[in-house]
Amino acid sequence: MQPGVPTIARQFGEIGRDFYARGWTLGTSGNFSTLVSRKPLTLAITASAVSKGAIAVNDVVLIGPNASVIGPRGQRRKQSARPSAEALLHVTVARVRHAGAVLHTHSIWGTILSDVHAGEGGLTIAGYEMLKGLEGVTTHEHAEWLPILENDQNMERLARQVEETLERFPTVHAFLLRQHGLYTWGDGLAQARRHVEILEFLFEASGRLRTIAETHAGGSHGTDKNPRTTANVGGPRIHHEFS
Ligand SMILES: [Zn+2]
């Protein structure tokens, strides 16, 4: 039996406090969802503009297959309690991947790598023992491909891109939105949370390694031979409502 909204809110709250403390969901960014029913598809999801460091029971809403609010019934929701703007992406991942939970973070390393590797359409992370934390991966001799999609405020269009990407790469555990953040999932909240922890570790390790490698390649005297590639790095972009 699926837990009720109060239990889900407590589970989201625990994950949220942890992710917020690690700097992965600052300033109300990020969002969490978990499956309540497969048929009809129903997700419990964090409401928009909620600090993930302080999720309360009224900050969780139930949404249907088109991401519109269907509950919880009989519970007074705050007027502002509407689903995250990105709810449709959660529904898409839950439907296409048969996921039991979807977690979305906005970490520094995930954001940087999503920009640096956007020109290649994604990045590959290989050889790390930590890869074995991804479901089904049994050896460090694994190459995990992480697709990167262009960010978009049009959620219908972005959801179609997500669906196409998941169908094109049926074995991926996650994807990145450029200059935005990470989406990963699992059969339940525990597995999805593990995937966030593993991937954020791998992002930071990859990012730091890249920085060290480029510093060494560029020499230590500030010469003009610094090989840093900035061609893919766009300028700052305004993101009004992150969630
Ligand atoms: Zn977001």
C-alpha cells in the first residue's frame, strides 16, 4: 500500500533537509515526486516555491497524468500550493521509465558540467567505483552516458524532448538540463535518493578533475596557453521561476 500524503511529506522533508544542507536545492530550487498510483497515473509532488529545507504536509500536492492538481482531497492547501512548474517532466519520467520516484536538484557541479558539455549533447562518466551505486551497474568498468537537454520554459515542449531522450537512451539513469540541473529517478524514493548522491559525487569528481587537468595543462604562470574551452559556456540567463 502506498503511504499517505503526510508520510510522503515527511519523507520529502528528510530528503529536502539533506539536499538543502548540501547545497543541491538552494532557494526553493529542485523538486521531488513519488508514485501514488500507476493506474491512473498519480504522483505526489512538492509544491512550487517551497524551501526544500522546510517541507510541510501542505507543501505536497497530488497530480494526474497531465500534471494538473487532483488533491489531496479534503485537505486545505495553501493558496500558493500549486505543483512545481516542472511537474510535467516528473510525470513524463514516471510514465516512460516506470519510475516510482523522481528527484530534481540544482547543484553547482551539475549546473557547470551541463553547460561545459552541452555542445556534445551529454557527458560520459567512466571508471569510478561510485558508478556501482547506480542501479544495475556491477563494475567500475562502466561508462555512464548523461544526456544534456537545452533548458526551456515551455514545459510541453521540454517534456516531449525528455520523452524522446529517454526513448533514445533507454539505459540512462539520469539526464541534465543545461545550466539548470539534474533529473534522476528510481523504483522508489530510497533508490532515487541514492542516485542523486552518486551522481552529485561523480559530477564534483569530474568537475574538479577537469579543473586540475586544465590548470596543469595551462602551466602555472598564467600564460596565454590556457586550454580552457569556454566556447560552450553561455552568459548568465534569467531563470525567473526555478523549481
Ligand atoms: Zn529545476
